Amino acid sequence: MRFADSGRKCCDCGARQRIGWPMSPDVKTFFDEGTNNATHVVRDPESASCALIDTALGFDPASGGISTAPVESVIDHVLRENLSVQWVLETHVHADHLTAAPYVQEKLGGNTGIGAGVREVQKTFAGIYNFEPDFACDGSQFDHLFEDGERFSIGGLEARVIHTPGHTPACVTYVIGDTAFTGDTFFMPDSGTARCDFPGGS
């Protein structure tokens, strides 16, 4: 299995399928320095179907201003490549930036998805961040809540979900073809493992 930051291709995807190996998705990663976030465009190499993972909005703590700047290059890429967005996925609830999933869905379509543990995180965060009393802490803001072991597809790519709590209770890893998208479950080798001091972390 390879990880999302690896651009290596082993062989022809059709050949891999014929001998029972998972396909390698085409992955384009966009890194935003302001949020220190990586957004992945994960494409089925045999079609225009794709998923977007961990899209982010810009946020200025001093003014409270929100910007779509970090995700505009992702949207431009999808439109330029004539891709069809099937999923807008979150690996977890992000405490250090805001998701752009609703904005991206409005612009490009697709279904939003996150791990089912989001309900626990929402209940915890509701008290810490003074959510509005009518905020539903049931994950209903997303189109789909993924359970551990659940399978789905992106075009011809097979994908499955692994519940990987620790950073937050909602963390999941998406294994798409032969590539794992771990979110903040793992960091790059120079940063070590993910922080576990967020509410509900372990």
C-alpha cells in the first residue's frame, strides 16, 4: 500500500485489475500554507470520476474573516480537467481550520461524507465552542456517515473505510485503490504521529 504523498505508479491499472491487485488512483495534492492543510483530488484513472479529501476554507483569527482562497485552486483544477466529483470527504473534524465541503459541493456537486464518530465530536465541541442551541449534533450536516469497514466506489476505484481514532474520535482512513488517505492519523516522518490532545483524543 502506498500513501497519498507518493506519486509512484507500479504498472497499468487494467493489468493490476486482471491479476487482482487494487488500482492506483491518480492523486493531485494541494497544500495550503495558511491552514497547513493538504487537500487531495483522487481520480479514477479510467474515468473522470473523483473524490476530494479534506478541503479547507481560509480563516483570519484577528478579524474572524472567512475566505474560499485555499480551495479555489482545487475547484479550478476539477473544472479544467472536466472531472466529475462523486464525493467530498473529510478524514475528521478539523479543530484548526474550517471545512470547505459545503462550498465545494455547491460549486461541483458530489456527496459529503465523514466518519460516524463525528456525532461524538459534535457533542463534545458543542459545549466548548458554544454552538447554537438548535445545532443538531447528529452528523446530519453530511450526506453520509461512514462506519468502520464500509465500502464505496469512485468510478471504478474500490474504497473502504478504516476507523482510526486517536487524533479525534471521528478520524477515519480512506483506502482508495492501493492508496491510504490518513488525514491527521499520521503526520509526515519529520512531524511524528498526530496530536491526541484534542477533546476526545486518546
